[in-house]
Amino acid sequence: MVVLDIGCGRKKITGAIGIDFSAMSDADITLDLNKEKLPFEDSSVDFIFSSHTLEHLTIEGFLHVMQECYRVLKPAGQLKIVVPYFTTTANLANPFHNNNICFNEHTFRFFSSDSETEALAKHEYASPSCPHWGLRYSANSEIGIEFKTLAMSYFYFPEYAESSDEEKFLARSSKMNVVDQIAYSLEAVKPCPVRPETGPVGTKDDPFAFVEQQLQHIKNQIAYLEAREVDELELDVARRVVTTAIKDGSIFSVDGVLTPVNFLVYELDAVIQDLRRKIDSLG
């Protein structure tokens, strides 16, 4: 196997080709990771290891290293990264760390287009605005690389080591100094997937027609809830939406508030989901 240890320092792993910026390290190859290319052919490396290195790079350097790792890894080749967890006070205080790079559960969602992951329970990563795992296209740009997250490991502070998985999740979601280090195991996906259509409205769809369908669906939901004699006050927001939505060019007015049609899709979806929860609660 061809194995690289990027940022090997004085602790190069056995059998690996060490790479570091420092001449005082055990590196076989000395280079500037922020900007220099790895001296290996495309798809020629089986495994890359990097421990406590990426947090020292610039943002541009971090993206450069990720691109270089992807380039030299074979299809399904693996990259294992160990870095300080973002919300540790020692990490945040370290003047030699670049804390514009946030290493936590979400970091490598931005290098994936997978809708889900087996590396993390969905409730530990999903949010109302980002319900799916992969966020590679969230900046509307094409980075041309794709990594599948195979696993994540947390190295906890002693007081949390014996907690349940749910207690650990709640603690690291809300407190400082819960996780000391985080490790990621990533797999290079080659060839790089082509960007799919995303969002509730595809580029070939008419967003105004889609909004009309949403408004009709909300009307149907209201009618169903009215028949079940739901508290009238709970339906006020939905009623105002469907009765005050007025199209004016590319803009909609809803209850006197202007919004672009493409964003209105998301606001109406929030109304639909709220009514859906009310319907589900009725049994």
C-alpha cells in the first residue's frame, strides 16, 4: 500500500511517506501544504493519515490539501483526519490554530452530496434548513471533489466518557470542553458525482405553478382541519397565507410582506409541515 502521513512531525506512522513543512520533522518530503502540490500521480495513493495538522492551515490551504488528497487517492482510497474539536477552550485560544476552520460533526458534510450518512444518526446533524447530510452544493459552487464519511470518532473529556450516547450528543451540542479531539474516516468517491437538481423547485420547473400547488395544498389541509374542529386560532397563519398571497411580477406579497417566489417556496413548505404535524396529532 502507498500510505502518506501528512503533517507527520516527529511521529511519522510506520511504513508511511512522511510529508511536513518543517525540516526538523521526520518528513521524507518537505513542502508548504498551504499551496504546494503533493508529488504523486493522480489516483496513486491507498491511504492518507493526517493528525493535528489541518487546523494550522489557512482556509485556502485547507481546501487545497483536501483537493490534493482527493486527487492522489485511488477510487475508494481512504483519508483519516484527527483534529481538535472546535469547542474546546484550548483550541480556540491557540494562536497557531486557524479557527475559521470549524472541525465538528458537520465539517465534511460540505464535501459530500449524499442525502444521508451511516456515520451519524440523523437527529445529530439534521436541521430545518439543512435536513440532508450532504451540503457540497450549499455555496452554489463546484469544488470537483467528493468524500463519503465512513465514520467519526470522538475523544471525550473524562467527565463525559461514561455518559450515554444521547447525553454525549446533548452535551457536545450545548457545552464547551466536552470533546477534546475528533477523528474522521473519509472515502474518495471517483469519478466525482455530477451536481443533481436540488431543492423543491428544479431549474426547469415554473416556480409560480409550484407555489399555486402549495397554496392549494394548504387550502386542502385547512379544510380537513376545519372539519375536525381544530381550534380556529391555530389556523390563522395558514388562512392569512392563502387569502393574501398576491403575485406581482417575480415577487409575491403575502399578508403585505414581499418575498421572491423562489424563497416563498420554502416559507410555504414551513406552513405545510406545521399543518401536517397538526393533522398527524389528530390520529
